[in-house]
Amino acid sequence: MNVPFPSQSAQDASLLETLSTAVREDLCALAILHDREIDAETLAELKRRDFPASIGLRLRSDEGRRATELMSAAVAAFPDILKSSVADELAVDFADIYLTFTLHAAPTESPWLDPDHMERQEPMFAVRAYYRRHGLKVIDWSKRPDDHLVAQLLFLAHLFISPDMTALREATCFLDEHLRRWIGRFATRVAQRCGTPFYAGLALVTAAYIEELRDLLSSLLEEPAPSRAVLEALSDRPGVDPGNAGGIAVSGSEHRVRYG
């Protein structure tokens, strides 16, 4: 189902419920694709659904259309029976992005925003405070920190379970304070350096989706949003590029991980 972008007057409860359901399902689908290696069954389902063209919140920006075209072409190009060589390429790409950091693009917020580009720093605890307000917590933050992309997407999906204006305002604050400050740079780095069009498309679709979701919230709340460029500029710090993650150095019991 494609949900049209609403006008500022389209704020009745029925439309809000429809929008929230679509957005929640979209965010959960994106989280799953970032969460684990893609398998033949999931790829077949993506092809059947014509993903990502079939997502609930239709991406209308130039950025969104380009990302959708890239990922749609990647999904369509997969054979009906996945060859082991193709599966291996996808598995290697997933590991390079999310497990070994070979691409030098952290899928977590702290390395992008922390002055020393360390993992599990103040940005993670600020994200955790949001989760705590809603009775949520990451099961094992030593394995996957609170500010991981997957956790942030699932938290946003949670906010759309009860589609009231309070929850929507909470979502806007969370997006502006956290995910929008780094998702664009993460997506660009992944798209430039990954080995498969599938994961390049996934990163770019996710970043575009977050921007258009923020635009949707601005329309619903009738409140302007700061641009992503402004938010990224506010987050910039001197020193090493936070995405420049080569080695991983762990120090002490705080599980401090440096990217660089």
C-alpha cells in the first residue's frame, strides 16, 4: 500500500491511524533488513512485494526516488533461485557494514557524534533515556548498543503504535536529536564503499525514508523541521572523521570502542 503524502489539513484520526500503521510497518521492515544477513526466503518476499516501491510512505523527493530506483533494480536482478556465489557476496557485504566495520562506516550513533569518535558514549546514553521514558531497553547493550541503527528504527516504530500528537512530537524530537544527525553520512559512506547494489540501496532508502518521515511529521504538526545539513553541521567535531573506522580498541570495563 502506498500512502499519499498528506496536506496540512489531513489530520483526522482515521488518516492518522492509517499513516501510523504504514510507517510502523515500514520502519520494522527496514530494521529487519539492517538487522541480519539477507536469505533466499526474504529476497523472494522482497521481489514478490516489489520492495521498496511498495512501502507505505511513498518516497517523493529526488533523493528518495533515486534510492528507490537503485534498490528496486537490485532486488529485481536477483534470480528466483539464489546462487551460492550471490549469497556469499551479500553475506560478506553485511559483515563489512555491520560486523567488522571494514567500510569504515559505523552503524551506530556515538562514533559520528562523540568528540573522540568512541563507541557507547554520551549519544548512546541520551538515546537510552528516550527508551527508558517509554519503558523500553536494549536486551544486551554490550553486544549491540542502544544507539545502533536497528534499535533506533524499532524505537521509532514503537512511537507509531499509538498515533497521537504527543507521540508524533516525541518522534520529531528523537529524529532531530539523534538519527538525522548521522544517518545521511552513514548511508553515503556505505553506498560509496559497499560491494553490492542491494546494501547501497538499502542504506540510501533508509536515509531518504527518515527525511521524508520527518517531512510528514512537520506537515502533521504544522511545525517546520531543521534541515539535515544543519543538524549534521551542529554535530561536526574537529579531528578524525567519525566514519573512519579501521581498528577497534577496547579499553576498560566501560566497553569503550574507538573508531579510527
